[in-house]
Amino acid sequence: MSYVARKGPQVVSALGRWAYNLSGFNQYGLHRDDCLYEDDDVKEAIRRLPEKVKDERNYRITRALHLSMTKTILPKEQWTKYEEDTKYLEPYLEEVKRERDEINKWESNK
């Protein structure tokens, strides 16, 4: 897949930045896609990730768990910035959902 993950939100706003920073996951170095509830679609999208991206995701989550257990956060310069947050899982998740919808449509037409 030759998709380049888009960086940051589509609309940059002061309110969006405030809400992003208030969420707290960026203080652990996590991306938004690291915090998604892992339903069947998300699990399949994660399975399809390239190994390098999957390893980076696992590292961020492991580091966040360690920081949480030690009740610390990263230094502010290492926080994930609003403008730099990459939605790396988005194209894979959209593909999985399209495939699921296509299967459901196909099965309903039988």
C-alpha cells in the first residue's frame, strides 16, 4: 500500500489543540490511533500494518504503560505534538471497513 499517513487533524484550531492536550495521551508519547478501542476491525487493521510501524506502535504503548505504572510522564519536548500526530492506522481501518461492508452487502444479496 503506498499511502502516506496524514499528519495532524484536517482542521487546526485552538479548541482542537486544547482538547488534544487535555486528553493526556500525548504526555506519554502516544498517537491518537494508539488509543483506539480494539474491536475486530481495529485488530485486523493492526495486523495489516507494516512490521516497522507495528513495532513503533508497540514501543509507544509499552513505554506509556511503564510511565503510567511509575506515575511519571515524558519531558514536555518529547510529548506528541498536535500538528505531528500521525493517523497511521486510518487507511488500513478504512480498507477493513470497506471490505466488511462489501462482504455484508454480498451476503445480503444471496
